[in-house]
Amino acid sequence: MTEFKVLSLFEREDFALKVVSLLRLMDFNGEASIDCGTCTCNYNSMGRDIV
């Protein structure tokens, strides 16, 4: 069960990175991060800066 949760976390993190990369490529402003609000919270709680 724990292993599945860890794997799921990594999959979500990978997806979040792809979303952020796409937003950067398309040159969205900061407001675009509302679309990935939960991802932003997760990254901030892990001490990472996605801006």
C-alpha cells in the first residue's frame, strides 16, 4: 500500500512538471498556475519553487 502511494506521488509530480513546462513554453503569466493549484501547493510544501 505504501509503495503504491509513493509511486502515485512520483507520477503526479512528473505530470505536474509536464504541465509547468507546457505553461512555460506557451509563455503564460503567473495566473495560469491557477489551473494547477494543487500542484503548486504540493511543490511549495516540498520546498520547491515552480515559478
